[in-house]
Amino acid sequence: MRPARAAPGSIQRSWAHALRQELFGSPADSLISVLLISTIIAAAFSLVRWALGQAQWAVIQANTTLFAVGRYPVQQQWRLWLLLVLVAALSGLSWGLLRAYPRADRSGQLWPFNDRLAVGLLGFLAAWLPAALALGFPLQWRWCGITALLVAMRWLAGHWGRSWPPGLVKLIPVIWPLLYLFGMVLIAGGLGLPRVSPSEWGGLLLTLLMASFAILLSFPIGVVVALGRRSQLPLLRWSSVLYIEFIRGAPLITLLFLGQNILGYMLPGGWAPDRVWRAAWVLTFFCGAYLAEAVRAGLSAVPPGQLEAARSLGLTMPQALQRVVLPQALRIALPAAVGQFISLLQDTTLLSLIGLLDLLGTARTVMANPEFLGKNAEVYLTLAVLFWCCCAALGLGSRALERRLDPTHSPA
Amino acid sequence: MTATSQLMIEARGVQKWYPNGFHALRGVDLCVSKGEVVVIMGPSGSGKSTFIRTFNALEEFQEGSISVDGIALSNDLRNIDAIRCDTGMVFQQFNLFPHLTVLENLTLAPVVVRKRRRGDVEAQAMALLERVGIAEQARKYPGQLSGGQQQRVAIARSLCMEPRILLFDEPTSALDPEMVGEVLEVMRDLAADGMTMVVVTHEMGFAREVAHRVVLMSEGQIVEEAPPTVFFTNPRHERSRQFLAQIL
């Protein structure tokens, strides 16, 4: 038997009712609402009219490659495409497997609404963006192909992942770091590939590379320092506090300049051979200190009884931390940590001030080009949208993860 | 209970000071034989929880000696880990791991500590959950269970390590009254099976029926130690009479 059709309608009616109450509850409310809404609509309308009419997007169209990868040598760019293909395939695979193995205690729809929305958005971007950027046909097809690959892998893993050997599924968390290392080789060269100097990396490539490097490496640093700060060994505790307070006591830009000058003396030779790697390490240590505070808050929030129970069962301290305390502490710290990661991603724009050609640095060189003088609005709007997309993806992913890890809330 | 039976816990002259100077245990002696059920009672702050927490080294002590199942408690971490493997503990607040399912709560320690195969442990864990009457909740998370169910899971989790001694630290104090019975039922069942148990509790009925010995602690010392029939009807010490008068 079909459920009564009235239910959704009545929900919508009550929704509309609540909206009417909120906006037009009293004459004064109505007046304020009308004024505000008309202002917002007028502003949005002007923006859209400018974006579609007056704005000259040629500045973006002509510099797409520059914004994407900087001055990465053209004949080596196939390496980046290969990396993109691998990342898309593995992302799709992981995504599908996450859905194929829902949490132990519940079953639900294979693809929740958010997933469908995300795939729709991806499809729209793959179809529209290359056209809007006036990329040639080969490039348009490449983007569509990569997106199709991601969606196809997700679909395959989602529908058949459960019948794959469990060993294969457990490999996924191992493959990601391996892919990261392989990606570094692809980008930088080595293993027979010609070297591409970091000074030739730029644009979105450099921004994402710096951010992901700092995020990945700051995570273990943050966990170790947070544990150190709560340790009973005085030397470990004090050095952790010293590290955190030193980093938090100075603005990032100061640390970046400082790093350019002194990191060469501090780290073993070869670790920070040039400006890009020096900046990467500064970002990593910077993010690590703030992350340590987030993790510490998470550790404090886990009741002491959890450690006692784990220890009373015979788990050693490292086992108890790894299996019982940290999983809970990190879940609690996750929102704060992701907030930290999002601001780190945005902080990479400071790299332009020390002369690196990240997204903002690239944008400034483009705007300095006499051919594109006065096109600041177009460039900055594009940058803002790009950053917004990256941060939104981080935020959405973290919220999905949070829901998945939370044993008391309903599934995503 | 016979004089010849093997000593599972032997505590001699245990003294403990908290870092703030509070003298929590003032020379406590207690011996528990294999298969014996000892109930420790006493007003709050009398040191009874602190005392049983010294048995598995959750609390340190400064003077005296404790040996558990023939292993002397020392600062040697290997000794402590060995004792903890053989000594299960059930807490007032259950302390189940909220991020793991009921089944995973049971299998974690045997797999990680004893290095047993997950499949074997899961079969054993399901049998234990069956025994405490919650096998159908195995795939749920602790937060989805009632307090009584959680405490029964906690008991099963301890049993899954196949301990030789079980310590209970006020196992029913945090439960709603209507759930106390189901937990005590499981504990009775264990005692009948010959498990060595030390139980800190205020449950008179349980002490009367199940305990072989009742110990009354007050201000960090043992005041009276007697079989329940004697303890509840004819205590020797004035302090015991006061205590019984207050709780009966």
C-alpha cells in the first residue's frame, strides 16, 4: 500500500507557514523584511548582470593553465593529468566503498541525498566549466572523462564493493599515502622522470600541494605534541608547551619570513633545499601547534574511565591510546581540526607575500600584465569562488565523516 | 573457602596517601581464596573503591604488599599487565567504549592483548552475550542500550578475557532501581559458577545470599570481617552496628 500523499505537502505547508511567521509576523517585521529582501535581490541582480554582461572573462580564459599549474613545463603536464586520473579513480573507489559498507548497526539508502547532490554538481561542473573557460575540445573531453571515471568507480564500488575480497578493501587507506608519495614523484620528478623544480610549480597546484602537505604532516605532529603536553614526563611536557606557545605567539607571515632565513640552518640538508619547501615546513609546524591544542581539547573530553577500562582489560598504554582514547578524542577534535585546515588552506595565500606563485601570487602577476590591466574584479571573484569550493569540499567531507563516526546520531 | 584453597588475592598492610596528603588506606589486610565471593561495604570515603583499585594497579599504594594470583604487584610494568589480563574489573559507570559496537567492546582486548583470532573471539563473545542475555544487541552501540544492559555488556567484556578474578566497583550504584536486579542476577550466576569475586556494593540482599564473607571498611581500615549471617545479625563492632543501622 502506498503511504498517504498528504505527508510531504503538509510538511511544505508548515515550512511556508514558519517562513511567513518569521518574515511577516507583524507590520514592522514585514517592512524590514521587504526592505532587506529587495536590497539583497537588487545587489545579487547587479552582480549577475555584471558577471554576465560587463565583466570580461578573457583574463581568466587566457590564463587558465597559469592559474591551474603555474609555469609547469608544458611537455611534462601529462604527469599532472595522470595524477588527476589516479586521484579521481581512487576517490571514486573510496567513496563507493564507504557507502557499500554502512555502519554496523544500521542499513539505509546506498546513496544518501547529499551524495546525489554532489554527483550532480560534479557533472554540471565537468560539462559547464571547460566550456565557460573556452578550453579546447580535447581538454573538455579530458575533464568529462575524469569526472566520468570518478562517478563510475564510485558506482562500481558502491554496488559490488561488498563482494570484493576484504584484503583489497583494507588496502585503500594504505594506497592513499602511497598515491601521495607517487604524486610527489610525478610532480617533482625522479624515478626516471625529468626533474621539475619547485620554482616552476604554481597556481592551484602549488596551493593544494602546500595545503595537503601541511595538513598531512601536521596531523601526526599535533597528536604527538598534544599527548606530550599531557604527559607526566616533565621534559616532554615542557618542550611541547614551549613549541605550542612559540608558534602561537607569532603571526604566520613572520614565521614564513623567518623560515625563509633560518630553516636552512635548522633542518638537515636536503629537507628544505629551496623556498617552496621551507615555506611548506613552516606551514606544517604552524598548523601542528594549533592542531595540538584541538587534539588536547579532544583528549580532555574523553572521560578518564575510558583509559581505566582499557588498562584494566590488559591493554598497554600505546594500545589503549590507539584503540580507545584517540579514536574518541580525534572525533571530538575533528570540527576544530577541520576549521584549522580550512584556515590553513586560506593562509597559503600568504605565500604570495614571500614571492611564491600560489593562486594569489599567480593572480597578482596576471593582473600586473598590461594586457589585463583593470581586470581585478574578475580575477578576485574567480579566486574567491575557487577557494570557496575547496573549503566547502573540506567542510562537507568533515561533516560526513563526523556523522559517520558519531555512534549516537543518525547516518548521513 | 576451605583453609587449604589457593590464595587469589593477598594484601598485607596496604597504605596509601593521595598526593594532597589524604591518608586513604591505613594498613589494610585482606586475603581472598579461589572461588570466594567477598563483599566490601562501608560509608563513602572509607577507601573501599580505592582498595580494590589497588588490586589491578589502577591506584598506586606506598606501603605494604599485594599479590594477585601469585604475582606480586610491583612497579614492573610486565607484572602489572599480566595481573590486569587475569583480573577483570566492572565499573560503576560501565566505561564501555562508545565508539565500538557491543561485540567489538568484547573482542577488542582478546584480539589486541591475547593476539587471538577474531573469528574465535567473536564466537566466544556471542556465547557470553547469550549468557548475560543480550546477544540480540551485539551490533548496536553502547549508547543505544539501557544502563542495565550496558553493565551486563561490561561484565561480558571482562569475562571475554577469561579472568581468574573479577572486581566489581559499585556495579549497581549508577543504575535505575528497576535495572539493578538484572545485573545482580548475572553476578549471582557467576558466583555460582565458582568465579572469585570482590564486590564493593551496598546491595544487602546480594551480600546476604551470595557472599562468603562481608568486609566493612571505615576511614581506610577494615573494621569487621565476617560471614554474612554473622555480619548482618550479630556484628561484633559498634561501628558495624552503626553502619547497619543507617542502611537497613
